[in-house]
Amino acid sequence: MNQKMTQACRPEKNEEFFRGNNILGLNNYQINKLDRLCVQSWPNCVMKIQKIMNNKIRESHVRVRDAFMHSENDRTPLFELFWDFHPIYWDICGRNPATDESVYWDALSEGISLAELVEYQAQAKYKMAKFFNLDIIHVGFNAESIPFHPQKTGNGRWLLDKEEYYFDDRTKRIRKLNYTAKDAFSCGKSEEEEKEFIKHNCNREIKKINPQRLLVLKRIKELAEKDGRDLVYMGEIGAGTGVAQYPEFMLMWMIAEPDLLRNWIQIKARQAFYETTVLISAGCEIIALGGDVSCDKGPIISPEHYREFILPVIREHVDIVHEMGAFAVYTSDGNHWKIKDDFFFNSGIDGYKEVDCAAGMTFSRLADEGIKDRVCIIGNIDARHLLCNGSAEEVKQNVINCLELGRKTPGGHILHTSHSVHEDVKTENYYAMNNAYREYFGLEIIKRRETGKKSI
């Protein structure tokens, strides 16, 4: 323990002792707690100080572990997933190939190398985590090569595979000029193509991951180590269990050709389980898994079909994550109350992400139904309505309510939006959310930089 602290006399009546002698660099939440504790029991206070000092080196790891283990922590951990190319990056990272899709396409057309692109992507992800003081950073496999080579035809215009693309100033994304129904996700592989996929892949060996695909993760870890910053890494791997992505004919397979669907899921799961082990071995200590199984009105498939086709794969995936010493987090939008026991309890998960409050998965009900005391809730600031259309004051109040619900019982909560900072989330509202969190725990308030100059 710090010599200055061990030599300190026991304060008799001074409840401001730690505020005036903040040699540990504590936040206001910790200071207030210690001030109260030192008046009640000085020996207990000394033990608490020792614990804080031991944990400060890996404070995010301790904080996140305590949340998953439903133990008391110094403050609620913070996590966020920022969509690629969201304007929120621009003030913090500048506008470059990792943060602005128009600059990205320009860079691809000019022949940017994979090494250059990896550096931009790693720097952007790390700078966001550092600026917003996140405990958990979401990062997975990067591309192992430059994905495509568009031809620039004008300002904010490109040609790719004989199709024209443009920069949409409203969404700040690249759009296809002549978008048709055939471009929709639901018009992917045909039933015949999926059956051919099953036929040719049932006994095929797992596709090994090229080490190049871990370059962004590796580089972020280097940046964090250089700064002495403790971060917990979350990877995300789907194992063919995201029912919302199934085309209609695959939903019909559950009834008409169940073995065909089982074979398809088995192929997807086998590859996903291998990739999960790769990510954990590379340093990811949380694995988000599952995929969307519900909509606003409830599960997309019947509870019986969920139990028959999806739950066994989720349980196997969770077991693999646990065997490697990581935490498993179910990631799914929608209303899951009709499959509550299987989804939350029988699955064996440690956490629940994409907590869709707009669909009825409210934090208060999750607490009332005993879920929060058994599964760590990663949410639950409304990203469908509030962060898109609400005021900064409304966001602040929502954050306070969420934090207070989360801290009614030890652990079991990590603050996060209900999904992500997607293209419709206002930048100023995420700042309001982050600052409300900071104010609640006595951390320094951040101000928006508002620069956002383009660069390559």
C-alpha cells in the first residue's frame, strides 16, 4: 500500500478526508463511498483501499468481471458498438478510410494497401474507446485482402461491376444508384443454391483463419499496451442461429425438411465454433453469439422450434466459450418473453446484448423477472427512438434511470445502447449519454471537438 496512506492517522470526524487527499486518483463515486466507510470502520476502509490499488492496473477487467459475476464494482462498466463510418468518428479520428465511407471508396480506387487500411481501422477503433473511456471494445476479424476496387467517376461517384454508386449526404453512406428489389437481403441465395451448399459442405474441412485477419485486433492491443490502457475485447460470431436472417424456404424446412435445416446449421456452427476458439485465443474475453430470433411481437419461430433447432446449438456454442475461460453473450433484438426460460436460463449465457427496450425488453421487467440477477444486462439506452429523436435532457434522464436500476443489486449490468450507434443515432445524443454516465460517477465531462477534416 502507498506509504503516505499507511502513515495516515484514522480520521475521527472528517468525512472529506479522501476528497482532500486523493492520492489514489479516485472518482467521486469511490471517494464518497470511502468517506462514509472510513467513519464507520477504519480497518475495513484500509482493506477497501488495498483492493482498489490492486485493481487499478486492470481496472476494466475487474469492473467487467464483477458485472458478469454479479459482484459489487466501483462503477458500472461501459461498452459501445459504433457503426462503421458514423459521423461520430470524424471529430475524434478525422475523416479517413476507416471513418468516412466516401474516403474509403476513394482510397480503394487509388490502391490503398491492406497494411495502411488495417492501421486506419485499428487507430479509429482504439481512439473511440479511449476518448469515450470504454471498458469493452468490440473487435473481430478484419478482411484478409482489399475487398473490391471501384473506379472513381466524379465527386462522390464511383463505378463497380458496371453499377453506379454515390455518397448519400443524409446517411453519410455509399448507395447504389439504381437499387432494385433484387438487391435486398431477402433476395440472397435461392433454395436450390442453399441445397447445393449443404451437399458440398457437409463433410468439408473447416476453413482455417488467415492470421492476417487478426491484424486489427493485434494492433489495437499494441496501442492499448503502449498507453497503459486496460481494455476488455469482445468478438462476435454467429453459428447459423440468427433466425431473422433465414429466407422463407428455410423457415419452411423446419416443418417440411427438418434434417436439411439441421445439416445447414451444423455446417455454419462447425465453422463458427472454430472461429470462436481463434478469437478467444487472440485475446477476446467476451464472445457475442446467437443472432436475432425475435421481432417486436415475439419469437420469429415457435418456442418448440426454437427449443428443437436453435437452443442446442446455442448451448454448445456457450460451452465452447466457457471451456476457454471467456464470457458468452446472447445478441438478439426483439421480444423474447415467450422463450424467456430457454433464451436466458437454459442457454447457459452470461450476458444479454441488443436489449430491445422498444420491443418490450425493458430493464425494469428484466429486473422484476429475476433475469438481471442471473444474466448480465448489456444495455439499455433506447437506440431506436430516444437516441435518434430525443433531447439531450431526455437521454440524460434515461441514463440515470438505467444506472440506478442496474445498481439496485450488485453487478449484472454494463451500460450500452439498446443496439449500437447506428446511422440514425445523433452524434450529440451519444455525447449526452456518455456525459450523463460520467456525471453520475463523478468523471470528467467531455466536450465535442467538431473538426472532422478529410484526410488520407
